[in-house]
Amino acid sequence: MQNPVREPVTAWVALGANLGDARQAVLQAFEALGMLPGTRLTARSRLYRSAPHQAQGPDFVNAVAQLDTCLSAPDLLDALQALEIKAGRERPYVNAPRTLDLDLILYGQSRIDSSRLQVPHPRWRDRAFVLLPLADVSPEAVNAQDRVRVADQPIDVLPEDSP
């Protein structure tokens, strides 16, 4: 940990997977996020199924986690990428199918624009698979215009007992 934050910051992380047991990968990622140093999982969305958006492969299982973390945004990004690798994530090409994808969507009120990290995530308002789960945990973050923008993207809530 290079740049610890003194007071916890609320951060939102989008979770997705479409290889292997995608549902289980997302559920395990929720647990792993809550065990990161200086981090507490404060809310999690329902699980959603969505068709790949600007990608290929099987349908995704998606969700959003809300965290309170003392990790800086770059340190949180490092931790997210380590969890992806632990879950078998490979990056053979852009938007390849994945065992686990963890994107830092929002980090408090911060605006970060570096070669490594952009917060808010530059495309979060254009993706139903981020907006609908985010609305589960933080309804005030998603407005009516956001919902209209993604209305044509197929997405469904997964039943809790679904595979």
C-alpha cells in the first residue's frame, strides 16, 4: 500500500464475468473485496445477466459493490487487478471474455485522469450492466437520462438461486 487514505472513502466497483462459473466468480469477488486491507463491503447489488456489450462471448454475470476503503484509488486499482489475476483473468485482446472483471467506477467525489486510471470510469453512464446494479446500491447516482441512454441494452436480474 503506497498512499493510504486517512478517512474511509466510499468507492463503487463493477463486477463482471462470462467464463467458467461466472455467477460463483462474482459472488467470491464480493467476499474478496470485503477482505481487502482497510476495506469494508457496505452494499452489494443483485446479480444481473447481460449480453456482451462491445465484446464477444457468452452472457455476463454483472453486479456492483459499494465499499468503504482506506486504500487510495491507485492502491485499490492494484488490489482489484490482483483479484482478477487470482481468478484466472487473462487479457489476450481488448474486451476478451473474462473469468473476472473488476472496474473502479467511482471513488468518492474524486476525479482522476492518469494514464493508468480514470475515475469516474469514462463509460459507466453508457452501460446498463453498470447502471442498473449501481442503482441497486446507490439509487441517487443513476438518473432518468442514464436509464434512457441504456434502455436498448438487454439485461435481466438473475434469480437468487439461478446457476
